[in-house]
Amino acid sequence: QQYPKPPTPDKQSAMRAGRRGNARVKARFSSGGARNEGDSAAFRELMLETPLPPGYAGPSFQERPTAMTMAALLSHVKRAVVNRETPVPQRVAMQILLWTKELLLNEGDHNIVDLELRKGRLVIVGDTHGQLADFCWLLRSHGAPSVENIYLVNGDVADRGSNAVEILLLIFGYMLVNRKTMYMNRGNHESLDMNVRSFHEGGGFAEEVGSKYDSTTFALFQDVFNLLPLATRINDEVLVVHGGLCRTSSSTLDQMRAINRKRAIPCAPQNAEDVLFFDLMWADPRANEGVGLSAVRGSGCCTFGPDVTRRFCEMNRLRMVIRSHEVPKTLSGVQVQHNGRLITIFSASNYCGRIGNTGGTMLLTPQLDYQLMEHWAPSIPELLQMEADEGSTSPLTAEESSCQERRKSFSVEAEALMRADVIQKMKDLVAEHKGPLNTFYAQRDPDHTGYVTADVCVEGLRDVVNAPLPWEDFLDELAGPTTKGKVQYKTFLGRYRIGHEDDRWQMEVFAQLHDALVKRDLNSTLAFFDTNQDGMVTYDELVQVLMRFSIGVPEAELQALAKDLLRGQDELQTASLISHFQVQYCGLSAMAKSGRAPPEWAKQLLDTVSRQCAMRKRDSLQLFKSFDSNGDGFISYDEFQKAMMRLGGYLGSDIGSSQKARIEQMLLDLAQWIDNGNTGKIPYIEFIEAFRLQDSPAADDGRSVKTKQSSPRSFISELMEHLCLVFFQNRWSLQYAFEYFDANGDGVLSLQEFKTALEALRSLPAPEGAKAQEKTTLMELTHEQVLRLVKALDRDGDGFIDYSEFLKALETRDILEP
């Protein structure tokens, strides 16, 4: 039989990648040392040569762990994490690993551990992935391991999180106290191939160990991983395995027992044994019957249906299979599938700090009855505070008694935190997909009422966003109360916008368009928009201009913005269009240009001239030409002074010479203020800025129509939002690319490095399976746009960009929230 062969990961390239911390890890891991996995004596010698650090207050483990020393270690680990110290010294870590390796070697070749549960209960824990708060919360809420409170950790402790080392050492320590109270299965992340990947490739354990210890300790961890059992059978009827069932649909427990497990998990299965080993670690369930390849995981990973689970249980006389490996699509931490024969347990709540799922555990009785538990873990500091409150033995004051009330209400607070995180994720997804969502709803609103039913609203969220979230439960909070069972979808979608905490760089992007116009004379300014210089700007001409300065905004969005800027017409007079652009630009940049307010005495004068032009139906172009007496496309200070004197009726009047001189000087000062570039002459754009600060676009020969946007948001505001949306949609790819080029891992890139990262993303195709409207390049940036963006982001001009802070500041804004 032929088996699909996924590509073998290139470990060396992963170590060379230059991502954060990898340079240090690579240096340590390539430094030699005892790498013989069977040479425990050499490891022990190195351990004895490693002293305890000065000031270490935790247990030293001169003897094997006891329940008391493990309690002390757990307490020390929590305090050390809060204090940003290395929680477990290398000597202690190596000692625990050496004892654990010895323990597992002495147990023999037991790929499947048979666990007899005769009293008490079994606590089954799923993936924790280095999230220490979850593991500590489970120990607190379910109790420490004991003969009547047995723990089974179902793999995937390593990678992704920052404290996998400490969780593993705690698990192994409890194993050493009493082997019959703590068990651990191997997961797909307890393997070298995954561990040497970077955090952003789904690994990170090598980096974590390298930052805390060295290559010797990492080698010891790998030795222990290779000895962990692949599955645990409970009372002969329940099988607990990390991933899933084999694609051959006919695997047996005896075949599983025959696997050579003392090796890295195969990445490219070469035979039936490799395939079985691989699928036990990597397979996922699916709703449809049969087997298939996973579209999510790729690399030859398979999925298996309820018929496979039923047949496996029947052949091996099992009641059910318990597995972990993935966040349940319900985001609940636990999920029952395949007619109750398959249960998924995932214990890392709010996985990676952003998924919004609860963590889950299973409590199993000797009769194999079970209870599925969910939790939302408090932070380590919150746990320590709870312990401090409980440790008080003095009579409780009113203030202290409130601590007990807080503990009682923690589950309520945790549920509120979970709900808030789920809602925030929903808001992010709505903001990210509101273009396609609007199209979906508009197609189901043929009469253009602006309303769809609540059911259609939820249908659109499920179909377009394609995320398994409980939309119907949160619809009122997301879209507001329904009106006769209907949702006003335009208001709903317009409520959520992608923005950035610092909007100065966005204004800088559009300021470059403004600056490009400021440097031009009148004819060049008009020709910038009106390429054929017929006095009218067409839709196609405007789209081309917007595309040049859009920084990757999709063309479809630019087309919509062009229609808005043209105010519903096919074309617009060039002067009217430029005036519209300038008024909106000035309004948005008012805060950034607070120093540009005109002198108090000049405001009334400028407004008066603007109102007179409106009454006389003179647009900004006609007014500019009346000032530009020599027709060179610019207004000199002298031309400005004379034109203003004429408009004010001061030429040939009987005012005194001193008053006339004072007025003339004031007008020259005003001309200098209008000339923001201090060039000695006033270009068309700056002229509009001065005279149309409070004005709306001029009438266009009576043909203009009311703009379809009644809100104060302008087309530049829309462009800014779309610009932020481009970055938000690609934030993880951007993070990956930036970290790849950030050789020293300091979160800062030179302009050239930043530009190179963006250029690399320009050629990346959309992922397979993307919908038709998504099949574009990852970021549609031209070389010119990349240069313009890099210039805008380097606001202080020091030649560096803090990309980490830039990406963190991208956020979804709810306009109904303060």
C-alpha cells in the first residue's frame, strides 16, 4: 500500500532562521556536549558539576521528590515566574530528568499503559502548551495528585507557550513521588522535529530550553520524550491517545504495542508502522465517514470519520476513545463526537492568548462515568493572591472577608472574561470581513431596505467568516437589539472598524499625496487628477490616482471610494473634486497640524471671502485665477495682497495711509501663513486649504447630488481604515516575515530590512482553499508603495521601525464604546 509522504522539515534551516532567540539557541545547541542518549552517566556527571545559583530558595532534590518537596517546588515556580526569574535551576532540572528517564526505562517497552482505576477518580488533562497558569489552576481546582486523585496528561505540554519546561518538570516530579498518581502520554509536540521550530512555526521548546539552560538539558528532554507511552488504556475499556486513529481503519492495540516508539515521531512515514505512529500523534476527527487528508494541517495529516471510530472500538473492545490535539470547534475545551465514542479534551484556556476558548478536563470514575469540566485560568499573580488570602490565620476584617467573596465569585468573573474575549474575537472577525458580509446581506435585501432577518444575519456570519463561533448567542451584543426580528446590517457592519493606536503614520501616508500636490502649479495640480485635461475627472482617472497612493487597499474598495468621492456621478469638475479632497484632508489632519490654525483676526476674513465666492457661484479654481494675475500657476505674496485689498474694497478707498499700511502688512503675514512650505508663493492646494476650512464642496454646475455618506467619515477616513485592515488581515504573516529578517531579535528593523520583508510578502499567493474574492496576492504593494509606506512609518527619521509595537497597536474599534 502506498502512503502519502509529507516533506521532511529542514531542522537546520529552522535553526538558521534568525528569529528571536534562535541565534542563542543555535550557538548553544551546536556547542557539543554529551549527546549520546544512552549515556546517563555522562549526563549525571555534568549535572553534578552544575552548581545551584546563589540565593535559590526552592527544594534542591538531594533525594527523590516527596509530596512535600513537590508542593514547595510548585510554590517556588509560581513566585519565580512572577518575579521573572528562571524558576527551576539547571541542576534541579537535570536531576529530575535523569530520575524520570531511569523510571521510564525500568518500566520496559509499554507503548500502551494499562491503568486500573479502582477507587477515587482520574483527571484527564489535554494540551497545555506551556501555559503554566492553566496547569497550576487545574492542580488547585482538582487537587494535588494522590492515589485517589490520579492525573493523566495527554501530551502536548511542549511548544508554543513560555513555561513548558516548568510544567514538564512538575509532571515528572509528581511521577517520581508516586508513579501510580501521575501519567503522561506522548503528543506530537514531544518530538525533536516540532521542538526545533520557532514559536511562530508552532514550536519554540528548543528556544525555551536554550534560553533557560543548554543543549545538554534539551537532549535529556528528548530522551524522556522518546520514552513516553503512546496511549493509556483505562479499565480495559477506554483508550486515551493524543491525536487520533489510523487512516487504515483496521489498526489494533497489538499493532500499537509493536511500534518502536523510542525515536522522534516520523515526519514522512515510510511503512505501515510509521503511518500508525504518525496518525496516533497527528490525526483529527471529522463529521463525514471515511478518511481523508487534513486541509488545515497539511503535510500528509489525515482525518477520520465516525465509522472509523466505531470499527476501532468494536475491534479492540473499547467503550470510547479520548483524545486532545486541537481546540474544539465549539471553543468550549471539550467536545463529544462520533455518537459519544470520541471525546476531545483541550486544557489550555484562551489558547495562545487570543483564541478565546475555555480549557477542558475530564473527571473519570472507576465505573467509567465521566464529567466534563471547563475552566478559564486566572493569571499566576491572581493565583498567588488567592493563596495569600487563604493563608491568613488572624481574625478576618471586613476588608479581608471580601477576599473570600472574591474567590467565591471567581467562576463568575472567569465566565465574564471568557465572554468578553469571545465577543472581542467576533468583533475582530466582523471588522475583517465586513466587505464580503455587506455583499452577502445586500444580495438578500433585494428591496434595499437596509435590513435582514436575524437568521440571515447569523447565516452570513457563519458562511462568510467561516469560524465556528456561537454567533446567535451574541447577536444582540454585536448588532444591537433587533427590530421586529430584523437587523439593520449597514449600521451593524459600520460599527466595527480596524484602526491603529497611532494614526500619525496613516496621515503621513496621505500627506505624501497632499505634498505631491502642494509642489505643483495650477495646471500640474489639475492634470494630476485630470490626465486628459478636459476639466473633468472621470471615474477611471480617479481610480488610477487612488491606486497609486492606496498602499495595498484592494482595487474593489478603491472603486467604491472613487464613486463616493465623485458623489454618485460619472465625472466631476476637477476643481470641485480637488476642493472636496482638500477639505476632507484638512479636517482629518487638523489635530496633527494644530499649529496651522490661522490667526484669530484672519478667520473671519477667510470665511467672508469663502461665503462671497459661494454666493457668486465662483469655485476655488475661478478664485485662484483671479488672484494669479501673471498666470504662472502660483500666487505671489504681492498678488495675494492686491487681490485681497480689491476684494475688501480697499483699493482706491479713502482710508488713511497708516491704516492701509497696517492692512497690507496683515495680508502679507496671512500670505506667509498660507504658504506652509515657505516657498514665497502660494500653490493651488494651500490656497484651497486657507479659504475652504469651514466650507463644503462647491456646487458643480447644478449637477451635484447629495453624497451617499451622511456621516462625517470621508474617503480618506475610509482609505485609512482599509490600510489598517490590510495590515490586520496579514498581521501573522507580517510578524513572521519581520521576525525572519530581525536577526538579533530586538523587535526593530532597519528601513532596508523592513522594506525587504514587505517585498517578500508581495509575491506570496493566497492560501489554498481561499474563496474567489480572497484569491489575490497576500499584500498587493507596488515597489513605489513599499517605499512610501516605509518612509511614513519612520516618523522620527532615525532609520529604524519598531515593527513589534506597530503590529500590536492594530485593533478593532467599536464606535459605540468610549
